[in-house]
Amino acid sequence: MNEQDGGSRWEDIYKNGDVESLPWFYPGLDPDFNGALESLDISRGDMLDLCTGPGTQAIAMAKLGYSVTAIDIAGAAVEKARIRASRQGLEISFRQGDIFGNDLDRSFDIIFDRGCYHVFPDERRAEYAGVVAKLLRRGGYLLLKCFSYREKRSEGPYRISPDEIQVNFEELYEIVSIVGTVFQGVNREPEPQALFCTMRRR
């Protein structure tokens, strides 16, 4: 899926499908996110989960004691994630919305993006950096995971290179690291090639 289409396609996917069968489903905190939090020595703060989808990352962070807000364009995704969190006794602020026209009225210490940036075409990816910067406190971190230019499958989202990350983000962010990794545990083999980017808001 290579473009945002007003949410209708995503709505259909989450409304009609089993969330746990989706190829991007991962039941716990993504290992790359976990490793970044440990290396940055971040153990608390306000976190925003962009394009939360199944809500697993938001739920994992809430379990660790973070104050969590999660947004997704698909209302069905938000509702299913809200139910999943409620059953575990967790308080998470789930919001339906488009990140390019969001009504979030606060800023965050940490923003997670596990597979959102790479669904947008070129011009929207450039715009994304500025939109997200407005939601991130100075000195806060954007942790972004996306499909890598090394991934050779024909299907799936856009492929992203380290050079593109540099061009789109370096003005507003200190790029701490860009490392090659995979989307662990998704329902496909081999695991898709990914980039994991740690960026600090200037």
C-alpha cells in the first residue's frame, strides 16, 4: 500500500479483518524501540504513537508507565485498540485522525512511528517532518521505523533510504542514528528489511 487514501482502505482493513493476522502486527514492544529507549535512558514521559493500528506499541508503553496518546486514521483500528487496552486495565488516549490535519493540542517527549512514514508519497514525506516536529518538544525524540531501500519484495509500502531521511529531517532534527534492521515477528518470511531512525528535535 503506497498512499494514504482518506482512510477508507485502512478502515476496511481494520473493520473486516483479524488484527492479529495483519502483516505488520507485533504483539509487544518492538525490539528496536525498546533498545532505543534503553540506550537513551528514557524511562518516563509523554508518548505519541502515530498510526497506532493494532495499538500494540501504545499498550506496551502504557504498561511501562508512560503517558500514552495514540492516533490512527481508521476508526475501526482505534476502536479495536481501545478495547484491547481496556481489557488490560490501561488508560490510553486513543484518537481517530489524520496526522496531517490532527487536532492534538499538546506536545510530546517521544513520538513512535512504526510503519507510518513509509506509506506516504514523496511530497507528503517531506511535509511529515514539519508536522511531526510541531508535536514534539524541543529535545524530544522521534523514533521512526520504515521499510528499507534494501527490501526487494514488490508489494508493500515505499522503500526509504538513509539519504532521504537526512534530506527530509536534518533541518529540524539532530539525526542520532539510522540503522538497518527488520520488522520483527510480522506474519511473513523472511522478515522485511527496515531502517530504524533515532532523531532528536532541535
